[in-house]
Amino acid sequence: MTQYQFVKQPMDVTIGKLICLARTYTEHAREMQTVVTEDPLLFLKPASSVIFTGGTILIPSQSRCLHHEVELGVVIGKKGRHIPEAQAMDHVLGYLVALDITARDIQSTAKKNGWPWTIAKGFDTFAPISAVVRKEQVADPQDLDLELRINQMIKQKANTSQMIYSLERIISFISAIMTLERGDLILTGTPEGVGELKEGDLLEARLGSLCTLIVDVQKEPAP
Ligand code: MG
């Protein structure tokens, strides 16, 4: 049971399930040669995939191609099911910047065969997250600059205003399927610019000036 870290005012909040969206930015859908859908596309990552700033993304022996995806994360503070859009933001505790690390080679095989993405998305260390910024400190979560630098070069840069779905819609949509609980984390999808990670890379992700996430990349040692 891992607890979130907070930018200010430490709190005890255990990390729950990670609900992730695919294709929430038009340009990313285009670069993946796919299309956006009317409803959000969801998949899950296990809480055991979370690491924090100072941690290391481990390249597992099963993959030869890890990709970075920088994303806005939404931490749920209040449990709910069938949450109306008008009340959705009452269920938010705060925001963070996250990386949805993806074994792109494994995912490509899964896509071709119609298999789930669980293996491609679920390895340990595949969900680096920053500390949480409480929502009271964020004027508009859908007007935040999202940026990823690798070895000091900008690789992904976008604004959360470019998301196809509103946070209200996303929260309402997910809660019509599964109960959202305090400590659950929604990864809202990545903008364009995804690319491959190499051993020794240093990643620095930012959500405006609110929070920063710094992790590096190494090969997983043999068990
Ligand atoms: Mg993603």
C-alpha cells in the first residue's frame, strides 16, 4: 500500500486503481495512425507500477521498445458511482503529472491480435508520478502546460485545453462503469510526441509550474 506524496500539506492517501485513457488528444491519435472515439477508451494499470521522483523506469527483459507518454493525472478524493458531470469536480482531490510508460512492441502485438494491453502497460515502474497538487491550488486544470524533457530536450509539449474530453465527462463516464474511490488515479491520456526511451535517459515532466517529476531509465537487472 503506497501513499501519495503532496506538494504542500501532507496527507495520508493510499494509491488505489489507475484508470487510464487512450486517445484524448487528436494529434496523438493521428501519430498512432488511429482515430478518436466518441466515448473515452479505458484501460487499467496496477498501483504496483507507481514510482516517484528520484525513481528509475526499468526496461524489462520482455520488451525492446519502451515509449514515454506524459499525462495529467487526476486524484480522486471522494468516493462515487454514477457521478453527474455537474458534481464531478467535487470528487477531485488534486492533480499531478504522470508518465504512462508503454512497452510499445508488446502493445503493437496486442493490438494486431485484439489482446488486452495489460502486459504492455502494467510492468513495475511503468507509472512514474509527481507529488499531488491540491485542487484548491489549481485555477483551471484544463489550462495547464504539459511538458516532457528528455536529457534536457523538449519531447512533448501541449496544453490540457487540447484534450478532447472534459474532466467532468471523464469522471462521470468512468463512474458509470466502476466506483471511483478515494486514492484512485485517472491518467487522462497523452498529447503527441511520444517516443522511445533509452537506457541512461533522464526524464523531467512538468505540469505548468505546479509540479515536477524526475526519473531515469535503466535495464532491469536479472532476477
Ligand atoms: Mg497513455
